[in-house]
Amino acid sequence: NRDTHDVGGWEMVVNTLAQGCGLNVAEGRAQRYASDYHCFMVKRFDRTAKGGRLHFASAMTLTEHQDGDGHETGASYLEIAEVLVREGAAPDLDLRELWRRIVFNMLVSNTDDHLRNHGFLLQPGRGWRLSPAYDMNPVPGDTGLRLNVSEADNAMDLDLAMSVAGYFRVSAD
């Protein structure tokens, strides 16, 4: 383990905070094993109660980006929103949820918000739903999210989030 701090413990803290803020998050728990640091474990959300598979796709796949694409290459939350508008089973609900996640990520400095850390679950015959949030890690000292919030700005700035609220069907009032 090369961690210099309790990454798993902090991931549990952020997961619990997100849940307390009303976000749809993956069920998880933290436990110590052979280390002073916690291991954060997430219950699979791509399985039915009987163990059947639910079709999952990452935002990287559905936005047709490559591994490693981020704000430098123009990858943005607006592209994830486009997927929800174009192919979503419940776009109004999921767009508002995605906007709340942007604000939450800004507030907790979750700059590990790359396209593989956003996903969708397929509802056959209806379209894609935003999957529960997962892999949220606070990174103190970072100044920008991994994805752009607008077309060209990834700043952790609540005014920036408000400036794009309409794209996510959120009233700026």
C-alpha cells in the first residue's frame, strides 16, 4: 500500500456525506484489514436481487471518449447531460441529480470525477439511468474538477455551477 493517508476512510466519509445530501450513491462500508488504513467496499449496483446482471456503461463509453480524457481534451459534464437527454429513461430526474453531484464534487474537492467514475444502468426498452455515484475521493489542494463543468471551464466555483444549471433543468432561483 502506497497511500499516504486513509484513502478508503475518506472515501467512506464522502460517500456518507453524499448520501446525507440526498444523492443517489452506491451502498458501501469501510473496514480495516492488515493495515492502519481502511478498505472501502461498494456493493455492486449492476446486479439484481437474484444475482442477474444489469447492463452498465461508463460515461467514457457513452460519450465516446478515450481513457484519460478530461478537461484538457474538452470532456465535460455537458456531454454526460447530452447522453441523458438523448438516451435517458428519466432525463429530468437524472439531469438534476447530475448537477447536484457537480456541486457536491466541488464542495468536497472530489477531483477524481473522470469519465470512468460516472456510469449508467440500462432500463430495457426505456433507456439509460444515471447509476448510483461511486468512487468519490476528496483531493485537498486541487483547483479544478477532472471534467469541465461548462464547455471549457473545470473550476471548483459555485458560480460556474449556477451558470450551467439550466442545462441540467435546474432553476437558477
